[in-house]
Amino acid sequence: MDAFGGPIWSMAASPSGSQLLVGCEDGSVKLFQVTPEKIQFERNFDRQKSRILSLSWHPSGTHVAAGSIDYISVFDVKSGSAIHKMLVDRQYMGVSKRKCIIWGVAFLSDGTVISVDSAGKVQFWDSATGTLVKNHLIANADVQSIAVSDQEDSFVVGTAEGTVFHFQLVSVTSNSSEKQWVRTKPFQHHTHDVRAVAHSPTALISGGTDTHLVIRPLMEKVEVKNYDAALRKITFPHRRLVSCAKKRQLLLFQFAHHLELWRLGSTVATGKNGDTLPLSKDADHLLHLKAKGPENIICSCISPCGSWIAYSTTSRFFLYRLNHEHDNISLQRVSKMPAFLRSALQILFSEDSTKLFVASNQGSLHVIRLLEGSFKHLHTFQPQSGTVESMCLLAVSPDGNWLAASGTSAGVHVYSVKHLKLHCTVPAYNFPVTALAIAPNTNNLVIAHSDQQVFEYSIPDKQYTEWSRTIQKQGFHHLWLQRDTPITHISFHPKRPMHILLHDAYMFCIIDKSLPLPNDKTLLYNPLPPTNESDVIRRRTAHAFKISKIYKPLLFMELLDERTLVAVERPLDDIIAQLPPPIKKKKFGT
Amino acid sequence: MVQLRPRASRAPASASAMVDEGQPASEEAAEHGLLLGQPSSGAAAEPLEEDEEGDDEDDEAPEELTFASAQAEAKEEERRVRDTVRRDKTLLKEKRKRREELFIEQKKRKLLPDTILEKLTTASQTNLKKSPGKLKEVNLQKKNEDFEKGSDSKKAKVQKVQTVGQNKSYLALRLKDQDLRDSRQQAAKAFIQNCLYGPGTNRTTVNKFLSLENKRLPVKKAAAQFLNHAWGSQKKQNAKRFKRRWMVRKMKASKK
């Protein structure tokens, strides 16, 4: 819906959740009523001279602080009039030609307004009198974000230099009741602007232009030394962005607004283990498909035979037919999508490319049969529990009989595609599923969770396999459990049922179920020992987890056929080279 | 002193002047008329011609004119003048009318056909009671769906309507709104670009940022992007063109 105020710079929901304030380009602050059916415009507050860049509600919902350019206004919600207009200095203790932009405001329950602006200042204002209480200069560049904790005794700010500062309310002397705000900890985990910060009860979360999401737990709040107590830097998304058409050796890359289809190159040279062979035929960029409309692409998939491409944005679903003639391809869009096929969270094609499985964001699962130039809707599986499942993963068995779907709350549901009904449900686990796959022949469902646990469930027997029970009893190696990144893809070898191939961003691993499991004392990462070691020692140190860290950072890895493995790497330097410029930092000696 | 009758112009405005002139002349004539007794009608009927002819003989006596004849003549003039004015007015009126009709015709051609307009107005009347928020939502949803179709009807500057009747295959927009929206978006983009990356901000380039490490290593390395391939692009292009032309000339010369 259009707010008719121009581009919207800031939005804040009231503490009660029933009202929404929107700050616009033309300087107006608009109040909206939020009801379960719709959002309705209520009224405008007093119009200000310059654009409203930040908004914050008072916890009681009676007052609102709005940060603009060179001033902050405090509004009374009932009347909509501006009570105070607090002018901000353009520079700490000085004058400047550049206007001071108030990037963030926060309203505390005792009436203090905290503002962060482009001059690098953090200022504390008293909203009752409209005066400045305290002024801190913390950076030479903009301070762009602020987040206050729920108890209002600490807040975090992020600057354009990549530094994150933690402010806390501490008592002046050890036994006095008077408290003051003190800047306690600086953290430098980013190289570019920090545009957003959040304050959870135990951690500070920051994210910015350098594409990393950093979670810094606060040590004084941490009670137990566990997985959550370490600094986490998330660089790559935790979903699969690359799909592979095995039969034609095609890879489909999903970007934010377009899809790229590449054919892998090939080589005729041979060499020994560890060599890099020259390509006789280069990789071919076959298709660059731009998404229609301004929305981002949520998920995409290519069928294993390479003749169908499907992708989905938040409101539309697109299906294309690819015709391969010799070396050229031609694309044809399948128009007239059915009404129920709007937005999908996950798309999957069956192994023989005759069926399409779509997990919609309403929680239902659609099965569609693909014909020559069109499709036919076969069945829809409705959500079991009635709740809308947000994170969804799909897996289909290579023989086409079973379909596994995971949500957040209930366990993984396994449906029978032949009979089109629910077969069984894997018991629920408190951590979400990050990867799902069904093995050929044995029809074992392998599930990887975000706490690095891997389960194997036999679908025909409707119970966990022996190997899975053994490893759960023994437990995984501690280094395996401390890995940073989750497993995003699982695949299998068609001729070796004892092998499971999994990968995360910094390693790929083949689990050999026939070998013994490592305990905490053995070395987890043991690459091939030198050949002059005796056979006995090699057998003794060998264990089930064969890990390789040759390729990193790894986006995707898949077995193309029995002898070929394809791995897609995404070097971080390439990403950094395309980012906007950072703030200049003067280093001694340069 | 003989008062020569002034040479009369053919303009109708001087009709009143002639009437006035006629009076003193008629007074004289009245005096003389009693003496002469025969105002030649011919002379009165065509005084103007006689006047011009009379100019050849300066020593002749001025013609005598009775009051009645002069009055009749003046009235005649007046009537003629009034007639012409009326005719002109009607002509102008007709012309204006025709122009108006032409304009209406052209305007009608530009607008949508009547049936659709009727549907739009009736639809807007019935739906005016609904809340504006919902209509805006509906409007925008349709706008998103029928964006391509809406652009066809953009040519007509029809006032923005709340809903689009039964058909729902097109959307009427006002061009002024779109311009305002675009200009605001441009202003917002320029603002954020300027305050974050514009002049006055202390930004460095990506190349310098990546090379900072190299400068502090124990064995100093070159910058991440040492060569600037974009330098002198025009010069390089000119050189390439010149080389091609020189090669052609050389080939021609060697062939001869």
C-alpha cells in the first residue's frame, strides 16, 4: 500500500503491536492501525521540514522520538503535535558545513532519548525538558545503528568504521545507587560500515556492508561454556544456492535477481593424484535469466535431465522448459501458473524429471506432474499441525517413491508419492534441519541438524538405523560438534551404499559406515598418511569420517557420476572486491 | 466665404460626422433652398460622387443639399453600417461555434469510449463509501498485476479512479503522480549516496583497502590492483585505428 509520502526511511511498531509509525521522505510521520486483516491509515503527525530518518516509541506508547537532519523531534502520540525540537550540533564541539544526520534514536522508559548521528556522537537527551544531558564522541565517522536491550541497562551502537561499541549503565561508585552510562567494550569484527545491530539477552549481533553477520556473546551473561559462547561469523547463507543437472553436467546458480546456467568444461588429459589438469573444453555460460519484477528470488531448481527450470519469488512462481539442440539451448516459459502456486519456499524435481514438488510458504506441499509442454496438478499435502512452517527442506528418493519434507516444529514428514499419503514422521528434534537426503536402494533418510548432529532413518522400516543408534550412543567427535558452519548438502554414491558425502562451507567429508567411529581422543582430521607407514598403523588410525579441506569456502559439492565430483568455491576476496568503499583508516607505516 | 464640403471618406464611422455636417450644410442649404427651391435629388442622392467630380471645378459653387436628403443619406449609411456589423458578428459567431465543435470532436476522440467511462464513474460512486486504505491496497495490487496493460491507458490523462469496475483488465493513472514519485525517489537516492559516499566523507578505494596489508608485510608486496587498465583508453583506441589504417596503406603501396 502506498503511504503517499514518498520513499519511506523508517518504520517502528508500537510496544503494544497495534500501531505502526512510518517516517517519510517529505518529513511527515504517518500513523497506521494494524489489525489482523489489514493495515489502515489513521492520521498524520505534524509535518517536519526534512526527511524523518529514524523513529522510536516510548515503551508506554505515549511519545515518539523522530530523528531527522540536524534535529530530533519528540511527538505526543495522542495529539500528533511535536512537543520538543532538539537541535543537534553538527560537530562535537565545533561547527561544520556538513549537515548532521541522525541515523538512530532510542527512547528509554525514564524519558531519556539516545541519538546516534553522522558526526560520530552518541548523545543523551531528556525528553521532558528537551535538553542535552550527555555527549560522547566515539568515532571519526558516522555512527549508523543503535539497539537497546530489553532491560534497558545496556545498548550497542555500530559505526561506519566497522567498530561496534557496547554501552552499559553502571553505578558511579561501587555502593552508590546513582548510575551512569559508560562505554565499556569496543569490538572490531567488521571491515566496512555496520548498518544494523541487535541486542539479544546474551549476545550482540551486528551486520553491515561487508556481508558478515557477527554474533558476539556477552561473557558476563554466559553461564555454560557451550556452542553458543563462542564468537560466530556467518558469511554464507545456510541454504543451497546451486542446483545440478547431473545427466547434462549443468549447474544453475541462484543470485538475488537473476539465474545463471553453466555447462561444465571437460578435459581429456590424465594425471596422478593431486594434479590440476588443463581444460580442453571451457565452461560454457549458457543462460542468464533475469527475474521478472523487483522481488528477490527465494528458491530455484533445475531438473536432473536439464529440461526444466523453476524459480520462485515472494509472489510469483515461474516454470521454464529448456530445449537442448546440439550445443544450443532454447527457453520457453510455461504460462498460466495455477492460483495456488504463488510463493514457494523450496522446489524439487523428481529423479526422472516427471514430477515437481513445491513447498509453499502457506505450509502445504504440492505435487505436480510435468508433461511435454504443460503440467497437471496431482495432489496437495496440507500442513499437519495447522501452523505455518517457515523453514522447509525437501528430499526425494531416487526411485521416486518417497518424499521427505521438514518444517520447524514437527519432525520430518515422509510421504509416499505412489499412494499420495503420509507414510511416517521422524521424531521431532529441538534444532532445525539444515540438510536432507534419501539414499538410493536402501532408502535411508539422512538428516543433518544445525547443532552438527547427523541422523539416519530407514523409511521402509520406520525407525532409526543401527549405525545411527551407534553413533548417537557414542556421540560425535568434539571437533565435529564445534564446527562453525552447518551442513548444507548431502549426496550419495550410486554403487557404494556405505558412503555418505556431506559438506559445509569449509570442508567436505565422506562418512564410511563400515569403518569404526572416532572417539574424542583420536585425530578427527587426518589426511592420508605417507605411504611408508605400515599398513597396520594406517588401519588403526583410519576412522569413518574422512575429511578434506582442499576447497574452501565451499558453496556446493555433488557427485556427478561414479567417478566425478563437482565442487563450487566462492573466494571471499572476489566478494570484497565488489563491495562499496570503506572508511579510510590511517595505519602507521603506510 | 464659401465653405467647401469636406471630401467624405467611405468609412462608416464618419456617417455620424456626415449627419452633423449635414446639419450646418442643411442650414445653409435651407437658407438657399428657399431661394433655389429645387434640391436636385440627383445631387442629394449621390453627393459623394459629385463631390469628387466637383473638385475639378474649384470656382463652382458648392452643391446645395436639403436637410431631408442628407438625413436620409445618413440614415442609409447608418443602416448599412449596422448591417455589416451584424453580419460580421454572426460570421464570427459561426466561426467560433464551428471551432468549438471541432475541439469537442478532437477531445472526444482522445478519451476512452463512453461505455468504459460510464462503468468507471458508476463503480467509483458505489465504492466511495469503502475505507480509503482498502481501496489503496486494491488499487496497488491491481497496479502490480496489470502494469503492462496500465501503460496503454496512460496516454489518456484521466483522473485516478478508486476501483476498476468489472473488467479489471486495465488501470487508469495520472501522469503527474508518477513524475512526483520518480522525482522523490531520485532525491532520496541522491541523498543517501551523497551523505554516505559523497564528497566530505572519508572513504578510501577498494584497491587501497585491499593493499593495506601488503604494505605492512615484512616483504612488501605490490598493491592488489597495480595496473590501471582504464588509463589512456582514448589514446589506445586512436593508436589502434591509426595502426589499422597504416597497415592498409602499406598493403596498397606494396601491391603497387
